[in-house]
Amino acid sequence: MTMITDRTSGITDEFVAALAQRAAEAETLRRLPAETLDDYARSGLPELLVPARFGGAQAPFPAILDPIRRLAHGCTSSSWTLAFYTLHNWIMALFDEQAQREAFSDRPFLAPAALAPTGRGVPADGGFRVSGRWSWATGVMHANWVMVSALCGPDDAPMPALVLLPARDVEIVDVWHTDGMRATGSNDVLLHDVFVPEHRVVGVIDVYGGNSPGARLHDCTTYRWPMVPALALVAAMPALGTAERVTELFAERLQERVLAYGGGKQKDKPAAQARLADARVRLDALRALVDRTAERIDEMVEAGERVPPAVRADARLAAAHVVADSRSIIANLLEASGASVHFLDNPMQRAKRDVDVLSGHVVFDHDTCRELAGALAIGLRVPVTSML
């Protein structure tokens, strides 16, 4: 994995600790506290994947992974939201140059991206008139821009596309009342016959395949990554970072926890020691899987190669496995932590709730991921609508 230093990313121990201190407040607010957004802007993370032509850091794509993982040591919901804000700066860099100039004039660029094509764009002079309703708009409560996916074009030949528009043009529907990931503010958004100029529309097929207008505009491999592997790996990092933090908390708890009735310290129990060792070796394996997966794709784009569907499917499966095993590690450690970890002021219970909800993202559907990767590994064809 391509790492970046704290000095470059601004992801300091103080930033992570502040996220932990605000986690309960963020959960109550059902959005990020203003102080977290201020820290995020100061950290430099929003600029990480912004093109150099617009004053950004234009880092290699894998450089996003480690900072997001570390942020989850403070708050899973905050890490997830800031991950997508940062990733969506990268998606913005895939649009037409004029759209990028407009969007990157607002810094930091804060935008949700609702990728399910549940809207319709009807051709109009110079663009499209877009209507629809989209779910899972993570970070919309603080957005200055919004991206949604819609079927754009005439009725007989609609094209799935990403559409960019100012946040003031959308209506937010307050539906995000959940038992986990509450601070992400992932509400629904509505559009009612809003005009979007053509330069703010980009074809999904080009974006998914790494052949977008932005990929051709910027002379950098960062913007030639295919989108689904990029999305999946970034979105898996909050789960991995949370499992790491729960493992640390479990180890700290062992030092002091006295078992009820028996009176002995839990650290002296071989079963507890074994659970801790099991978590640690599984986390090492997950980190290695992320490294290898990211390096494989990065080597291909550096060589100017097209990333084939089988490799994209493997990357999606790797991300799904990271999330599933991180969730399992957390559940296994909480199972051995006693009832007191379920008090609402204990970060371990929030970690479990957050990762349980996070794992429901469609990109992590483990059965689908295994089916796609297995089919492509033996040369079978998969539906063109597959999320690859």
C-alpha cells in the first residue's frame, strides 16, 4: 500500500483523538460536528486526490487508504464520511474540465455521490432536465455540491451517467434514523426537473472503466483507476481501522478486567489470550490483502494496461472479505468482553453497531462478490450490469 506520512496527510494522533471525543456527539447530531469538518479541511486530506492542475496534491490513488484506516481508530462514522468526501474529490476529477473548474472553485469540495441510477435525465437544449430520488447520500448535510446517477438521454437510448449539481438545487429528505453509522447523515435527496448543463454529466461506463474525460485530461495514473475497485477498497478501510481499534481496546481491557464470581483477571485466561492473538494475525492478513490488491491495480495502470473485469472482481471480493472479517473480529472480541461493553458510553459497542451497518453496503455483498470473482476466474461471462 502506498503510505503517506502524517506531515503530508495531517492525520495526527490529535485528530484521531478528537474524533473519538466527538463520536457520541456526532452520533446524536446524525451528522459530523463542525469542528470535525474544520479539522478535516486543515489536515490536507481533502486535497489528496485533487488534480495538480487545480492546486491539489494529486497523490497516487492508494495513498487515500491508510489515512482513512487510521481515522477509524477515532470514529467509524466520521472515517466513512471523510473517506467519501475525499474519494468524491477523485470522482470529480473524472468529469469534463469545465465541470472541474466550477466544482473545485469551492474548497473543500464536499459532495455525496449517490451511485444507484434511480433518476432520469431528459434531453434539453445544452444539457438535461433531471428528476428523481436517491438514497445513501453520505455527507449531504454539509455538502456544497451533489453527484447523483441517472439514466440520461432519449427514451429509446438512455445512458447511465453521473450528474453534478450545486447542493442548493436538491431537497434533503431526513430518513437517516439508524442504529449505526448515524453520524454519516446519509439522507435521501430529491430533484424536481432541474436543468444540468451537458458538461456536468459523465458516462458511468467510462468512469467504471477508467476512461473518463478526466482520465484523459490529467497525465496521471491516479485518475485511470477503475471506479468500483477504488470505491470498494476505500469503503473497506473504516471497517479495518475499527477492527484494529477494537483489538487495542480489548487488549487494554484484559489488563484490568476482573471476572465476576471467579475473581481472577481475564488476562490470565488462555481463551482470552487466544482470542486476542487470533484477532491480531487476522488483521495482519487483511492489511496484506489490501496492500497486494492495491499494488496489483496500481502496477497495471502505471503500465498503461486496462484493468480487466476479473481483476476488478477480485478487488471487490478482497474489499468484501476485509469488511466481513473485520466484522467477525469485532464480534468475536465483544463476545468475550462481558455485558459492560454494551453501555452506550463504551466505544466498543458503537464500533460493532457501525460496522454492522457499514457491511450492508451493496459493494460488500459477499455472495455476489464471490460469484462474480469465481465466474470470471474460470472464463465465464457475467451480466453487463454487474458492479465491476
